[in-house]
Amino acid sequence: MREVYQSELELISQELAQMCTKVGRAMSMATRSMMDVDLQLAEAVIAGDEEVDALAHEIDDRCFNVAAQQQPVATDLRIVMSGMRMSSSLERMGDLAKHVAKQTRLRYPKTVLPPEVQPIFAEMGTLAEVIVTKTASVIVTRDLDLAPDVKRHDREMNRLHRDLFNIVLGPSWDHGVESAIDITLLSRFYERFADHAVTIVRRVVHIVSGEPYATISLEFPDWDA
Amino acid sequence: MREVYQSELELISQELAQMCTKVGRAMSMATRSMMDVDLQLAEAVIAGDEEVDALAHEIDDRCFNVAAQQQPVATDLRIVMSGMRMSSSLERMGDLAKHVAKQTRLRYPKTVLPPEVQPIFAEMGTLAEVIVTKTASVIVTRDLDLAPDVKRHDREMNRLHRDLFNIVLGPSWDHGVESAIDITLLSRFYERFADHAVTIVRRVVHIVSGEPYATISLEFPDWDA
């Protein structure tokens, strides 16, 4: 019984890491669909979001059942209670990847990205992947060494988000209001994607340290001291 | 002991309803700060978000402690596990109100809202208040009669969101790209605010009915049958 319990707790982390991989791949594909004006790829991301959602519900059920049947306390209780909230964040990250892909589809066969913003979105796509890869690693290993990295990447994402504002508001922008709005919303999807990763990593810090979630900052990794 | 336990469960719902009231008032004040170009009001919303966050953490602690000490099952376990997720949604709704207020501050002393979009934002503000009022009522009474209403208001919010797109993309828009971007982001904040309310109401349906959250639609209130 004890072994089943431990392996259920293990599975929660493993499935959360699987969700990371899925949403990372979805965001990467969504980015590529914009770059290459690839409708098929966009459709694959949109259809694939159901799998992300299904995995989220599997995790939620597992957390609920462990809580109901095993009455965990301390770290184990934090795993099941935070697990549900991490699955919510990851589900939302999947939605954001889907939103990006839908923008490719909406403008198809036109490109959604004017040439001058393409390098920034390429960078945002790469960053999104790096962030979820590190987030998955933090979830599975509970090694918090990578946590400040995730925060740093989030700041890089914010900088790119601001760079895009400067471009669409700059004097040389000649793609009109519709394109400016597209870029603004797309950029916000990447920025929110990174925010959710930070939230997830903070929840892992909470699981490991027991520190209240609200007071956890990834700026100064003093939980490591 | 049993009485303490029941009153703790009660308190979770009451505090969630309090959060509804707080974020509803915040969104209402934020809307008014835009309409009246009122910096002081905007600052009050921004500062007040800390209270919303503090209440969220109080709810989270309460949920955690009830789970750890009382080992609830069935409906009671759903209350504590969903309670934490509802507090996350409400915290996010508070952030969205703060984002609106920050936009007032950013453009101050200029108005952020050109005259032709003001009536729509006024309507969005009213709708946001109505939605959280009904959401609070659903949380406290667990009477699901109001649940389809919340979904209907969410659809109205989506319609207003689309109306704003049509205005900023229309031929008579002459306020430039920056203002179009402001309107787009602001409009999205209201739209997301309503989405979160729908999520919360779906969680109450889950608590009451035990139906898996994923399959709950507020479109056809068959849980009422």
C-alpha cells in the first residue's frame, strides 16, 4: 500500500513533466507554423490541445484520489494540492500555444508576422521551449538550482515583449493597426506562457521548502542557502 | 471538533465570496478611473490588490490546514481542493483589475479611452460587476440556478470584446496604433475576467455534483435535472 502511494506521488510529478514537454512542443510548433505559414502544423497544434487537457484531468483525478484515499500530510499533501494547480497552469500554457496556432490559421495564407518581427518571435519560441524544459526538470528532480534560470528567462521574455511594442509603435511601422494588434496579442501569449512557468517553479519551491507560496521569490535563491 | 471543521469549510466559501466582492469593486473602480481619468482612483485599485492577494493566501492556508488536519473526503475534499483553485482565479481577476487601473495611470493625464469606445467599456465594467456578484452568490448558496446566467454574461462580454475589435479596425478609427493596442489589451482584460468567473462557477458545479470538472458545461444545465 505504501509503495502504491509513493508511486502515485511519483506519477503526479512525471505526468506534470510530460505536460511540460507537450506544451513546450506545442508552442514550438505554433511558432514554426507562424514562421513558415504552415496551416497543417497550426491545425496539429490546435487538435493536439485536447491531449494536454486530458493529461491535466488525469493529474487532477490522481491528486484527488491520493488525497481521498491516503490522507497525506506535509510534503505529500503539498504535492497533491500544488499538483492540481500546476496542472491548471500547464493547461493554460497549452491554450496559449493553441491561440498562437489559431492566429496562423486566421491569417492564412497571409503571414501573420511582418519580416521585422520574425527574429523576435523566433527568439520567443526558443525561450518558451527552454523555459518549459527547465521547468520539467525542476518538477521531476526537485533540484532548485534551475529555478533562478526560469525567472531569468521570464525576464528575457518580458524584454522581447517590450521590444515588440517598440517596433509596432515605432515610426517605421507600416503594417497598419490590424497587424499591430496581432503582434500585441501574440506577444502577450508568449509573455503569459513564461509567467505560468515561473508560477509552476514557485510551486515546486513551496513543495520542497514548505515556505508559503506567496513569499517565494525566485530572484534571490535563499531557499538554497 | 466536528463543529470547528464545518465552520472552517463555511469560512472557505465566505472568504471566496469576499474575494468576489473585492475584485468586483476593484474592476468597477478601475473602469471608473478610465472613464473619469481619475489617477487617485487608479492608485487605490493598484494598492488594494495586496488585500486581494492576502485573502487568497488566507484561503489557501485554510484549505491546506483543513486537508491536513481533518482528512476530508467526497464533497468536503472537493471544497478544499477546488477552494484553492478558485482563490487562484480570483487572485488573477484582481490582477486584471489592477492592469486596467495601471493603464489609466500610464496615460494620465490623457484619457486612455477615445469617446467612441467609452460606452462599450462602461458596459463591460457593469457586466464584470454583475458576473462577480452572481459568482459570489453561487459560491455561498451553492444554488446553481444562477450558473447559466454567468455563462450568458460571459458570452455578452465576448460580444463586446469583438465589438471593440471592429471599432479599432474600422475605417473611422483615427486614434492611431498606440490607442488601438491599449484598447485591445484592456478589452482582453475584461474578457479574461469573465472567463475566470465561468471557471469558478464550473468548480462550484463540480463541488456540488461531483461531476468531473472537465465535462461541466454551463450551456445546458443538466446537473439541475
